[in-house]
Amino acid sequence: MSASDPSPLKQAPLKFARSVVAPRIVTLPAAPQPAEIDLARSALVVVDMQNDFLEPDGWFPRLGVDPSPLLAIVPTLQALTASARAAGLPVIFVNWGVRADRAELSAPLLAKASGAGTRPVYGDPSVEGRGRILVEGEWGAATIDALAPEPGDLVVHKHRLSGFHDNEFDSILRNRGIDTLVFTGVNIDRCVFSTLCDASFRGYGCLLVEDACATVSPAFVSDAVLFLVRQLYGVTLSSGDLLAALEDQPQQ
């Protein structure tokens, strides 16, 4: 049967047209200048707030890393995620989540992360009863209970510092018409910054919430990241200014 032949059954049209969402434009105080964004096309991104980085039995604390600086931003993130949900802004958790067999992880990556084999690394056994380090679906890769994703939130798993490398993150955003990302989480100088840079390279608008990010690195490292974001990739702002803008929005 050719395309011109009459069909014996009346078929519904394929709907390729996308629905148009009404803009919700807000202007936010930011550095180095104010930022105008469309909340209808924006999302709040929460990076790596996971058990293996923050809980006493997790990978980082078991290596001797003090998680206190990372945990300090939890109340701020709780307020931001709650306000984002109420204002209809998608909340997207971007978490480490590697394969159990580590087939996607290169030998150089594993060598660097393990200190040339001197410490446990992705996929290695964790504390008894805690599964394997940062393996998708296991305890270490889960978001901490204090920030557990709620129905309607999205969780994207990654296996590199950037949340965009070799996964579905970009497709999810484009399918939802999202073109602006507000970044929070840990570590500001590692996965947050790497993901933000990749977002900028792909054409997304990038905002970094200064007091909703943290790191275990020295303070001058965070200062350098903030400088670079303001200079090259987007803007930085405070959680208070973002909360004020979100709380002015009608409840969704």
C-alpha cells in the first residue's frame, strides 16, 4: 500500500507539535551582573549528595575525609529543593552510579581514583552491609536520606566527573525543553564544576548557587571556581536571592 492509498481505518494523527509553555521570566541578583531566566525552562541540579561522600560508612569518610563542609549545605539544599518543587521547577539529582563490573571505567581513571591501587575505588567492596562503592542501585550511590528525591524529581547517574558524559542527561533536559540550569551540590571544584562546564559547552545557561555548593578542598579552590564561572561560564548567586524569586511564584 502506498502513502496515497486510502486506509481502511481512520488513524489518529501523529502529534509532532510540542506544547508551548508560558514563560515565567525572573531577574535574579547575581555576579558579575543580574541574570534573567525563564523558570518554565529551568531546572535545579543537585550534584553528588550521596551516602558514599557524606555518611560515616561512606567511601570518603572511610578514607579519612571530613564530610563536615559538605554536610553544612544540607539545610540550604533542603530549602531550595522544597521551594523549587513548590514553584514547579524540576529538581534533578545527578549522582555517581557506576556499573558493578566497572566495564565503562578506563584503567587510567581507576588508577588515578585508587591512588595507583593504594585505596578502595569505584565498585570495590565497602563496609560490610553497605555493598560496593558508588555502584548504581546500592547504598553508597543513593542520595542521603535528608535530601531523598521525591516523586516527580529526576535522578541521573554518571560515571565521570561531568554529569553529561556518556549518559542520558542531555536528552532528558532537551525533551523537557530545559535550557537553563541552576547548580548546587558537591564538590564545587570537581563534579559540580565539570558538569557546569559541559552544560555551558552544550549551550545551557548556567547559574551556580555559591552557598549551596561545598568542597573538601582549600578555600582558594572554591574562589577560583567562582572566578571562572563569573568570567567564562555564567553567573553566581546566593541561595537567599534564589529562594526569594521562587517563593514569589504561584504554587504549582
